[in-house]
Amino acid sequence: MPRILTILVCLVVTALTQWSAASPETHATEMVHLTALEDMTASCNSTLEKSLARERRMKAFIAEHELGDAFAANEATGTHDAAMSFGEALHQAVLNVQAHGAGGGAGSGDMQRKINAYEKLAQASWSRLQQSMAAVNDMTRFLRSQGQMSGYMQWSADQATAAHQSRMDDAQANAQAAQARAAQAQQLVQDRHAAFTKAMTAQRQSRLKWAWDRHAARAAAHRGAYDHPNVYDEDNAYTHTNVYDHRSAYDHPSAYDHRSVYDHPNVYAGYGTYSDHYFEDEGWGLSATGNLIRTGTEVTK
């Protein structure tokens, strides 16, 4: 049993050693292959777009100048001067990747699946590009044979200028439309703000008027209670000559007048009964300033 385990360990170590020796190169080759396919697909798509645009312009020129029947009678070659097979193109892409030192690094278990997927995509793009370039080549030979190549070049330039101008006009129209929408939105905001301000001002004025009306009503009610002519009116109550008028009550010479009661020499006069200091021949007069003063001879007991 130990001998069998020893043999198995030796086999595993040998296999791992061989794999580690071969793996970096294998992975590096796979990465180069994948990078070449990616570069090739990107280049095909860019060139194909330009070739398809030129193909459409040539077809439009032929149709516009009524050369369709003559072109249909022309023999198509189905190829072009720069024709290359997919294998040759891929080989050139691999050489380009290796020349730039790209495509290194460790691989993964999905590397082959990625290579297969990119290879199918690259083949489809390459095939479509070859067809378009062959069609362009056939139409170019036809126009040259008809003496229309210079006319096509001028027509194509005019078409490109018109297309550019159309794009510029569209961009300007879009910019103007955007400015109009922005101005409309700004005006809408201003109108809403003005309407809100007007509503708030009206509401504030309404509240102020309500508060003033309530104050006026309370003031009127107050005057109706305390200023009533038959109750508290100054002309009929507090100043009425028959009630509390100072001329008929407190200042009446026969009631509380200081000259007849509190200052009388026979009652409570400060200089009469309760004081040893008094005036003989008491009387009243006016001072130089018009004030009321006591007159007489001052006597002290």
C-alpha cells in the first residue's frame, strides 16, 4: 500500500511539473490569439462602416443618373485589389500583437471559449467587409468605364457638404428649440411666482382688513359702554354740575372748601385751634404771581 501511494505521488508531481513548464507558453499563445481577434474585429467594424457608406453613395449616384441597367449588364468580379483570406488577416493580426509585446499574462479555463466566440464574430465582420469592398470595386470600375468617376467624386463631395449642412441646421434647430423650452420654463416659473406673490399679498391684506374691522368693532362697543351720555359721559355724569362737579361739591364754600372748613380759625385751622401759631386779622389775598395767600398778623403764643 505505501508503495502504491509513492507511485501516485510521483506521477502527480511529474504531471504538475510538465504542466507548469508548458502552461505559460500555452496561455501566452492563447492570449495573443484572443487579443489579435479583438483587434481584428474592431478594425473590421470601423472599415466596414466606411465601406458600406461609400457603397450606398455609389448606388445612389448610379440610380440618380439612370445607370442601373448598364451597371447590371456589367460583369461583377466579386473581389478587390486588397482581398485577403480570414486566415491571412488573423495571422497578420497575431504578428501585430506580438510585435507590440501585447497578449501576455495568465489564461483561464474559459480562454478557448472566448477565442471561439471572437473568431466567429471576426469571421462574420471580415466576410461582410470583403463583400462590401468587392461591390465598391465593381462600381468604381463601372463608373470609370462610363467616364463618370469624376462626376461621382464631385457629386459625393456635394452630398457630403449637404449632409454636413443638414446636420448643422438640425443642431441649430435643436439648440433654438432647447433655448425656447428653457425660456418657456423660466417664464412659467416667473408667472407662478408672481401669482403666488399676488395671492399672498391679497391674503395678507384680507387678514389685515379683518383684524382692523374687528378692532373697529371692539372700539365701537367700548365707546357704546363707557361713553354713553346717560352713564359715563363726562358732560352728563362725572362733570355734571348737579352731582360731583367740583364747583358744586368739593369746592363749595359751604361744604369742604378750605376757606370755610379745614382752614377756619374756629375749627381745624393749622394756625387756629391746634396750634400756638396763628394769624390775627386773618384774611386772604393774591400774591404778585397771582397765587392765593393768607393775610394778617402772625402771632405765636
